[in-house]
Amino acid sequence: MTDPTDPAFLPPLPGEGRGGGKRRIKDQRLVESRVPPSQPSPGRGRSKTVKAALDAWFAARGWKPFKFQREVWKAIAEGKSGMLHATTGAGKTYAVWLGALQVFSQARKETARPAAPPLTVLWLTPMRALAADTLRALKQPLEALGAEVHPWSAGARSGDTSSAERSAQNERLPTVLVTTPESLSLLLARADASVVLGRVKMVVVDEWHELLGNKRGVQVQLALARLRRWNAGLAVWGMSATLGNLQEAMHSLLGHEEGVLVQGQVPKKLVIDSLLPGRAERFPWGGHLGLTMLPQVIEEIAASSTTLVFTNTRSQAEIWYQAMLEARPEWAGTIALHHGSLDRAVREWVELGLKSGELKAVVCTSSLDLGVDFLPVERVLQIGSPKGVARLLQRAGRSGHAPGRPSRITLVPTHSIEMVEGAAARTAIAEGHIEARHSPDQPLDVLVQHLVTVALGGGFVPDDLYAEVRGTAAYESLSRESWQWCLDFVSQGGPSLAVYPDYKRAVPDAEGVWRVPDARLARRHRMNIGTIVSDASMAVQYLGGAKIGSVEEGFVARMKPGDCFLFGGRLLELVRIHDMTAWVRRATGKRAAVPRWNGGRMPLSNTLADAVVQQLARAGEAHYDSPELQCVRPLLEIQQQWSALPTPQTLLAETLKTREGSHLFLYPFAGRHVHLGLASLLAWRVAQHEARTFSIAVNDYGFELLSATEVDWPALLPQVLHLPDGDGDTDAHTALLHEVLASLNAGELAQRRFREIARVSGLIFQGYPGEKRSSRQLQASSSLFWEVFRKYDPSNKLLLQAEKELLSQELEIGRLRASLERMATQQLVLKPLERPTPFSFPLMVELFREKLSNENVADRIARMVEQLEKAAGGVVTAGGVERVKNTLAFGQEGPGKSPPRPRRERRRPSRPLPPL
């Protein structure tokens, strides 16, 4: 079938141009009826059954259901739950939604228009932008079938919902509500939650892969368990397009309930290619290509109708948007910027402009990753590595978002070796290799928060709720001892906080039902619901004007009035900071910083890393059979000539002596998080033989250990590359945990994790609206709790959870262990070097950036490149050295870097910028 929201398959309305833009967007909804006047409206004059009306609605549009859609409709009609896994743009939304309408709608019999039924279907989405888009899609068949069925109302509830709409929903919720996990938890905290939510018959979880692997997914599991308690026949359906472990994902969604797995195999052409530089540097460093690829990106955008330009960080998006606007000022108003820190009005302006086809390009982050339906989008460009196969597929699906239309994504490398990743990703997708995602195991901070939520939502009896919670995948092995600890924690804050009334958040009443005893604590909890934790943000607002968005407080705190920064695609000058707001005005011509946001450095996934090593092995056998490998061939040949190329059967290590000391370069290809743990572990093990100090540098391909004194790596390396042996008291896994924690500043890292746990569990209150607390205040509060618990309550389970999350999430201990196991089976290839290789050079640059030196870093790197090129038989001209320096100054997408300013006169924008 064709996509119900795809105007490309429908005749244009009179006076409608490309994309049918203004007519549909003006009232922020799609035109529903596109049936020629000569045809009857869908369902008119036909059978009064819902199914017949839906069949007519399909037929009037020339659609035919796919096999997987019929399977879903049949399963829903039989009262079954399940998960639908199908290609992006194949029609997953209508597979589930029309199935729900057929089962839960009733044909209209009375002539007068009756009131809409109560809340019947909950539709959960992970993002606010996706909620608005989903609501538009769900309304189409509702409005088209309005003459035939009992009328349904539809609405959305998220952080973007206006206070007026929230108030109306508090009086009466719509029949179908599109919402987020956080808003659902807020509904569960209503005193009448069982009445309001007790008649829900179906819950649909869209983009389940996005929620599955984090605490928001656990929040969804707990909410579903509560809804099943009120309605044993509740149907639950998850939807995804990019999952590698489907059965496990369905179990995490449904718990102990049986489900139906439906896979939609809809033929769809997917084009994955790379935008290759004219010349690949043989001695690259992270980000060295960067904005040097800007002219080619501009050329690709100019040749396409509408393009999404994805970046991995908001800082990178700001830089690229500004660079594109300076290169093509006449594009002002037709290109835009979109990320989660921009104000809602700006984001909505961009989203509607994309839907109408009025925007030529949008530079964005993961804020537009998920199922938002932008039909005019023809091309997707990915700046830098996508870091994972699933993420690449997800972003590719933003183009050609309809059956029969090809999707195309073009990778724009910022590092020469990233070209190998492009070829690797294409091969992995062709072979069906996609990353798996796993549910967190028993995060007690989420459970503690849920206990207070349920206590607010009508109260609970501990034994009944324990059985309910054990029905989820995340807590199916929850012990009685851990359960009792959680009850004690919400009732008195544990033994160290028992004297403080603020931590008596849920206590049993005379009938043994646990409730929140204080209205003030109830208000505080509702303000604290959710598991998304970030650094305190500061609003950015024009003097006497509109709000632009928000940046992290730590960035603004380092600035003084008069300093300039790029934000929202504009050069802004800081005027003053007051009441957690950065007041700014427009600036021109000054050098700018770029805001930094945490969480931007994603590690390379196992799936993509393995595929990269396979590509390198092919290159080692002289099989340069892709455009990417052909382009990077000079680099790989020098690597093989001076050292070796990694393969799945070998572990490459390189040693080098320089004026800094003794270098070890090791290439496990396990991602930067694992490499940090491995490097720290190996340095600690070597130091057990003789006291030494090491400097560490890591990237996604390997790591470097640098010692000022000479190290006999050929003798030591085989001794330190192993899994620890267990003894009578500890197994090998526990011994590895102890070694990793001993090798790091684990206390400080765990304390950082504890701050997030303290926030989710309700220990820290972030303040009421208008009473925002700074990062320093929040950190001080969490540090105080950390020290109190360590001193007076050392067995506190939140302390243990902080250590567990540090190992599992920041250091990826499971992946680290698997890497050690794999390394133990590989043949160690140890290569002494005379000079840095193409693989080791990026690690040396990473170390230069971190260390203070009397020598300018740009000068030193440029000089090293010149020396290495000469050694490789190349020639570096003075212009080439200058290019290296300019790239270092402008071409990196790291924090605090400015984009290049083209040497051309800036013209007045031909179209207005987004409203601010």
C-alpha cells in the first residue's frame, strides 16, 4: 500500500505547488480528503460496519493492505498482544491503528452526535516531535470515518502540550492519547488513575528499540504492569524497524504475557553511499576532514529537493548550519537547524516546513531520528560515522518514507578511516546484521520512583505490587530483600535519613494501603517524575524578546558579558546572566564559541566494529572492491607496509619510542568506552610489576599507553592480556570487576553516576517551576548524600547501583570481558615502529590535545604530517602544511571551535530566518 500521508501518490489540489505546502500546513494538519469529487466519500452509502468503512477508505485511495498488516489486524481481533518489526515507511502505524479501530470502534446507530468514548488507546512515543506527527497520522482515518462510527477524539500530551490543553485533558482525556513515558507516569500518579486509565484497551509503544535499552523503557514496563492490573485483557503492541534481538525485545515489552511476533518484509531499495574527498589523507586525525567537505555537501544539497543533514552532536549541528549559511547566504530561510535544545516554536516551524517541502535542507541531530514522516525528504546526509548499523538504518529511513520509494543515505566522513566504516555498514546491512538492545536489570532508582507514583495513584498493598512488578522483564528476578529495601527507602529514606520527614514519602495507612501522607511531598514527586537526567540547563533569551532555547549551565558559567557564541544558527553576545537565564543580543564579526552538551561521544557498536575489521582484512588481501576502500587505499597500503592491518584472527599491537617515551598502540576495535577500560586495566596490571605512570589516549579503533620510562612490551603484553583467574571466593567475572575498579578513579566516576540515581529516586529535588537549581547546587546535594550513605549506610543499594551502572554503561563491562575473551583467542601481532603509522597517528594527536606543551599543537601536527608524508614517499607543500593548520583551527567539530568564514561578501538573506 502507499503511505496514507504521502502527497506524492495523490493528485495535487487546485493551485497546489510542490509538496502541497501552505494549504495543509496553515492549520497544522494534513488535508484528509483527496478523493475526486466524482467519487463518494469513504464509506458513504456502504455497509455501516467499521470494517466496511475502513475497506472503503483504503479503496478510495487505491491502497491494498500488505500481508503483515492483515496479520496484525487478525491478531488484534483475537485479543493478542505482540510486536511488529517492519521496514521504515512500510505502514506500521496503520497496521496497528486500523486494527485497533476495527476492534474497539462501534458503528454509529443514533442520529445525534454522541460524546466521544473514554480513553481507549494509549500511544507511547519516545519523542515530542514524533508525538505531534503521530497524532496527525491517527486523525486521518478518524475524521474520514466520522460519519460511520461512534466518534473518537484524539489528542497528545507531552512536554510541549499547552497548559490550557492539559487543563481540558484533566477534565476528560481523549479516546486515543499520544503521549510519552513520562506523561504516562504522571497520569498514573493521579488519585483517580484507576478510573481514568482502567478502561484502556490497548497500548501501542512506537519505536520500542529507542526505549528498550534505557531506564525510560523500564518506566514503560512498570506502567504497563499497572495497566494490566486494572484490565487483564489489555492488548500491548510494540513497533520497531531496527532491532537485532526480536524475541528478547518482545519479552521485555510484554513481560510474562505471550505475544505474536509479526515481521513485515516489504521490498524497499536502500542506497548507502559515501561522499568521498578528492584525496584521502594518509595520516589522519579525528575530525581532520570535517568542514573541508563543505563544498561537496553544498553541491549535493543543491542537486536535491529536500535534504536532512544529520550530525551526532548539537555542537556539530550548530557549526555545520552556520558554515552552510555563510557559504550560501541566499539559502537563508530555506535551510534550518533542529535539535532538542531549541525552543519549541523553532522546532515546530522546522518540522512543518519539512512536511510542506518548503525547506531545502535541515541540519539536525537525533531529534529527527525517529518515525517522523517528512515525505518531501529525498536525501539524507550523515556527517561523520553513525557509530551503529541500526542508527544508520533509522536515519536512512527518513528519506523516501513510503512503500515503493527508495531511501538514500550518504556518509560524509570526518576521518579517513570512517570511509571504511561506510563500506562496512553497507555490508553489515546486506547480511542482516543489526545491533541488539537489552533491558536494564533491576534499576532500583526507577522502582523507588514508581512506588511513590503508585502510592499517589490510589495507593498499593506491598504483596500485590511485588507480584505486579515481578511480572516485568526488568524485575522478574527481584528478590524479597531488595523489595523490602525499596519499601524502607520510600517510607523513611533508609536508616541514615529516618529522622527527616521529607523522606517519609509513602507509608501504610490504617488499612495497610501505602499512600503519600503529605500534599507537599506529592507535588514534589510529580515535579520529579521521569528518568531523563541531564546537566542543569539555562534558558537563552533575547533582551526584551523571544526565548531561543537552552544550553547547559556549565558552558555559560565559563563566559563573561561580551563573549559570543553560536546558538540556533545565530551569533549571540552574552549581555548578562540572571535567574538561570542568559540574556543575549545579536552580534556580528566576533569569534565565537560553540555550546557543548554532554553525551555527544557515542562509541562504535560491536556490529559495526566487527564489519570494519572484516573490511580491513579484505584490504589486507588486496581486495579493494568498494569506492570507499579505493579512496582510502593509500592509507591502508602505508599501514600494511609499515606495520600490519588488523583481521578477525589477529590482534595488532605497535610499539614506538619517541622523545615523549615508550608508546604502545593496541587495536581491539571495541569502541572508545571499552578501550578506556582496557587501557586503564592494562596500565594497572603493568604497574603491579613495576611502579609506572601512563598517559592514555583512546578512540573507537584502539588505545595508546605512553610511559616516560622504557617498557619491555614484548615481554609484558602477553602477561597482561588475559581474563583474571577466579579463586575459591570469587569467580573470574567478579575478579575482573575488582581489577577494573582498582584501575580507575572509580569513586569519582561512581559518584557522578550517583547524582543521576539520586535525581531519579527522588533524593534530589530540582525545584518548582521558576525555582531552578544550578548544577553546583545539585552536585553538592548528591555529594552530601553520597558521603552520608558511605559513612552511615554503606550497604545502601543506590551506592551499589551507581557502581553497577558505571561498569555496565560507561565502561561496558560485558563488552570489555567479551573483548578480553576474544583477544585471548587471537594471534598477537606485535610490530615495532620506526615512525607513527596511519592508525597510531590519530591516537598521538588525541594525546597532544590533552597535554600541555610549549609547542603549539597545530604546528606540531603539521610538522609531523610533513615528516610522515616524506617518509611515505609523498610531498607536502607549504600550502599543504597551511591546510593542516587551518583544518585544526576550523575543521574540527569539537566544543569551542568556530566554523570557517568563507572569503566572500555576505549578501542580505533572500528569505527570513526561523521565528525567534
